[in-house]
Amino acid sequence: MIRKLRIKFIALSMAALFVLLAIILTSMNVINYRTVVAEADTTLLLLAKNGGVFPDFDGSKKNDLPRDMSPETPYETRYFFVLLDGNGNVIQANTSRIKSIDTKQAIEYATQVLSDGKQDGFIDDYRYVTYAEENRIRITFLNCEQKLKFFYSFLMTSLWIALTGYLLFFAVVVFFSKKIMRPVAESYEKQKQFITDAGHEIKTPLTIIKADTDVLEMDFGENEWLSDIRKQTVRLTSLTNDLVYLSRMEEAGDSMAMIEFPFSDVVGEAAASFQALAQTQGKEFQCDIQPMLSLNGNEKAIQQLVGILLDNALKYSPKNGMVSLKVWKQNRAVYLSVLNTTESPVQKDKLDLLFERFYRTDTSRNSQTGGYGIGLSVAKAIVSAHSGRIQATTTEDGMSLRMTVCFSA
């Protein structure tokens, strides 16, 4: 359990860091990209409004420059434009301010822009803007190669830095998670030891109480009070045994002895003892077990698992209800399913809580059946020790409960 808790801690820490880094990197690079586009669009709009050339800004008109535009921009900018009439025919293609594009290429770019039907965008490393002038269309292209290279360089650098930091953080979390989990592990071990020790200590007085009850019954005969003492002693003994068994299962973990055994036969034998009990309670008991299935596991633990699931199903099924057990193999997995009808609808949002210790859906009902809400916790511990999965499901109307266990064959 501590190992799983440590893995969850590491996974949650790394997931939180991943989300944080993703948000930061995305924000930084989106802002960077939008800055490149905004600067290019500002220059293109100025060119488009001025007939495809920069205004002649002298020193006295320096303040007339667009915001954040340097006086050197007209001399550093590489661009070209294509002027077309209303029918899309080329009137002029000016490539005098760029060396890498000739007239033919400029016309091809303009034709592609017209076919795309967009007002602005990118073609290769060129940002373009379409501007209407009376009955003519001016498409101005700006060379953004250097700014795009800087953007991609910044993007890759930030990704590499983030990845390096992520891996370093992972190493730090793995290293310190042992120290962080140590108090929890110590507390958990003390808790398990206390349950085990207390369970053994409680067994002795319970045995004495039961023996004294038998003696009193021989002296005074059967009566309501002695019967109640015996009943509560049996319940407390059962609870103590379950707690000790659960603690042992969690302590055993991977050290539990596992051998291959006939799974179908073991389940069938465990289910047979509940046939008569179901009949006396007036409940229908169906059993469908695929023969000749084997499983690598602990036979006694599997018997305990089947007993818990069937006992739980019989306890919480109504009079004239139905209990069904099914075992089958699908692909490389062996499945065990126990279904029972219910008196009241099962709350779907509470299904996962059924495996929590001492959780009970109906306190009054459990006081009648003798349940403490520990049985399914033991079942989950057995399944986990076999590296399996257990899941509780219900129908749309919630009038049935199905426990499905999956083991890797």
C-alpha cells in the first residue's frame, strides 16, 4: 500500500508540474508568436496604405512613425507586392525590395492568396495582407524569415529547458518521496501492528465470554439476554477475524504463496455451501462456472474471496431475490462475477465507497444483517494481492449490484 501511495504521490506531482509547464510554455510561445504577427501586420498595413512603399519620414516627422517602429525599419525590411484589378489580372508586381523573389514567383504567391480567399496569413516565410484600393487589390508580402527563425529557436530552447527541468524534478521527487512517505509508512505499520496485536488480545476475552455464556445457559437455561450476548460475541469475533485477516493480507502483499490451482473447482466448492443457505432464505441462486479454468494464486484466499462476495450478495438481496455467480475466461483474463438484486436503488456515485473500511450504505439494514462494512475491504485486499481488479456496477434503475473481479490468467 505504501508503495502504491508513493507511486501516486510521484504521479500527481509530475502531473501537476506537467500542467504548470504546459501552461507557461504555451503562454510564452503564443505571446511570442502573436508579437511576431502583430509587428508584421503593422508594417504591412503601413505599406498597403502608402501604395506599397514606406512613407518618407525625415527627422521632423519621426513621431509620425507607428508605435514601436524604428526609423531604420524602412531600410531593413524585405518585402514585395502585387497589384491586381477587380478581375484578378496582374497590373504590377514589384520585387525591387527583395532579392530572393522574382516577378514570376511574386505572381504565383498572389494567385495562391486569391485562391485561398484569405485576407491575411502566411505563405512559407512571408506574411501577407490583402488591401482593397478602389477597383484594385494590393497584396503585400513581408519577409519574416528571421523573426520566424527566432520564434522557432525560442520554442525549441524553451521545450528543451522544460524537459530538462521536468526530468530533474522527477529525480528529486523520486529521491525525496521515500523521506516524505516514511512517517506515513511508519504510522501505517504501527496501525497494522496494533490491529493484529489487538485482534489477538481481543480473541481471548471473547472466548472466555462465550464459554461463560455457555455455563450460564446450562445453569439458568436459554433466555433473551444470554442469546443476545452470544450473538454479539459471534459478531465481534467475526469482525476481529476480518480485521486481522485484512491486516495480514496487506502485510503479505507479494510474499503470499502463489501456485497454479483449478480455479473453476475451487469457486464451485465455495459456492456450493451457499446453495442451501439461499434456499432456506427463499432466494434464487444461479451458478454458471466455465469448467477447466486455472489460476496462479492462493487457493485459500480465493475461497475467502468467493465466500465474502456471496455472503454479501445474500445479505443484501431482498426476500425472493436473486443471486447469480458466473466465472468465465476472456482473452487472457479470468473473470468472477457475483450479482444480486437489491431492495432499494444503489447510488452510482457511492459504488467506489463500497470497498472502503466500515462503509455501510444502510446502517439500519446492516445492524439486522450483522455487517460491519469490512468484508468488501478484505475482498479488495485479496484481489490486489493477486494483481487483479475488482469493480462494483449497477443497472440503470439501480436495483441490482454486480461485483466483477478480473485476474490475469
